[in-house]
Amino acid sequence: MKQWNLKSACIAMVLVAGVACDRTAGQDAADTNAGSERSAVPADGQDGTTPAPVEPVELEDVSEATADYIIGITYPQSATKYPRLAAELKAYAEGARTDLMEAVEARKQGEPAGEGSEGATLYDLSLTFTELVDTPELAAYAADGSMYTGGAHGMPLMERFVWLPQAQQRLTAQELVPTDAGWKAISEHAREQLHTALSQRADADAMSPAERSDLVRNTSRMIEAGTAPKAENFSEFEPLVDDAGRVTGLRFVFAPYQAGPYSDGTRSVEIPSDVLRPNVAPRFRDLFSAAPATDRTAGAPTEGTTP
């Protein structure tokens, strides 16, 4: 089976054709003067282009069961109003399905002549997309699941899609926080939370001093490596919004093995807006509340879940 790379599959299937904007100098000045009355993110694309129209994308749930594999994929229909986003969700799912079917075929090819896979453990793909946030300026969806193609346990599937409806573009971690200093501040807060949780867990579990020392030492190394101040380590994030739709913080989600052993499952940390806002790119800053809010909504916490 080829190496797992769902992000590449998504990128390959997303349409990104654009038409250059034709603005005069006078119009540019008018846009600048009207900036305070507009959304934090312009309706045109972030690179100054207007994305070409995209045909509506159907998101149909998938349920398949054969003697060799089982597939279950569930989509939120609310995402269909954003055709480009819907295309990314579908591409992610299709990439997962392709990898599963390649593994199924590889197992068949590897079986001795005249023998089948009857009685063998079924390969399976389980994937659920969930709406987290949907406001006029920001939408976010979570992909969570697992794929089993042999071995001790399944491969976790996890990705977050944060969408800018007016720009018709996905918001990435690199675009959101463009500086090394910004990621250093976020990394420090993330590490503090994860190390605190590790210490509390070690104190609560009944283990010998040697076992506790091994747990803290090994997991701490994974935390330090998995939260190094680089955008790619914080690529999966969920906006936390208040009742007015302003972002009060971000929940950064780490897949199993990134910031702890597989048994720890998916880990997450929450960084408040007062830490984030000074570090985000200026064009996104107005999406964030000037101060953290206590009332916020997002998807169900993903802390400590293992596919």
C-alpha cells in the first residue's frame, strides 16, 4: 500500500482556478477607506483573485460491506453550501477509500493460489465529518475516524477544515500565523498545558517511581517534538466562537503519536484569543475577539480519544 497522504489527495482534487481582479487606483483607495465597514476577510481570494465558480458537490453517505472490507462515511449536509469546501471533504474521503481498496487488493494478490481471505479480519474504513462552526465569516468541519488494514490497531484519521466563506478559501495554520515568533508563543502555551496534564496523570495513576519516571520522560520527549514551534505541528485547529461569532480561541488537535503514545489517543490544547490575536496575520485579526470569552461553542472536545 502506498504511503498514507490524504492532504496530497485533497490538494490534487480541489479546483483553484482564479480570475484576476481589475481594480483602479481610485477603487483601491475607496476599498481602504471602507475597510472598517467590511468583513475581516475580503470577498475576493486572499491572493487578490476571484475564485472561479464551482459546480455543486453532492455529499452522499457511504455504507459498504463485503467479505473483504467495510466502509462507513458520513457527511454533514450543511457543507454542501460551500462547493469548494465540499470538494475538499469528498477528496479527503476518497483518498482514504483509495488507500483502503489498495490494501484490500494487495492482500488478495499476496494470498496463496486457491485460498481466499475467508475468516480473515475484515479491513475497514470509518470516517465521520462533523460541523464545528458555521458563521458568515467562518466555517469549520472535523474529519475523524480510522482505517484498519492489518496490524495491532487501526490507523487514526484526523483533519480539520477551517473555511472562509467570503474568500471561498481554506484557512491554513501557515496563513493564519505567518511568523516564527507567533508559533513560539503558541508552542509555549501548548507545551505548558500538555506537560501539566501529563504530570497530573502520572500523579493520579498508581505506578512505581521507575514507571512514573519512564512515563514522564518518554511522553515529555514526544510533547517537545510534536509541539515544536512550526506551523505544520499545529495544522489541525478548531475555532472556538462566542455567541456573536467572534473567535475567542483555537483548539489545536494532535493525532495519536504526535504529542504522546498511541494509548493517549488524540490530544488537544486551547489557546485563548489574547495570546493568538497579536500573532495572527493582520487581515485575519478582526475575526478574533479582543478578549477571551467564557461562552463559546465548537465541536465536542477531542481530548484523549483513540480510534
